[in-house]
Amino acid sequence: MGGLLWAIVVILFILWLLGWLAFHVGGGLIHILIVVAIILLIYNLVTGLGARL
């Protein structure tokens, strides 16, 4: 499950970069993508640390 979350974070981050650098799609959508990626990253870090303790 952790690998899937990392894949989603990476994909969302790449989409955010493409939208910001290349396509200039609606500003709100780009920021929503990066916020979701950051939330998933934090969730993965917290649950990963809890499993190791």
C-alpha cells in the first residue's frame, strides 16, 4: 500500500509541475493537485513511522 501512495504522490507532483510550467491550466486545479500530493506524502510518512515503532 505504501508503494501505491508514493506512486500517487509522484504522479500528482509531476502533473502539478506540468500544469504549472507548460499548460497553465486553471490555477485552482494545479494547487489542489499539489495539496493532495502533500497530504498523501504526510499520511504515508506518519503511517510508516507508526508501523516501525
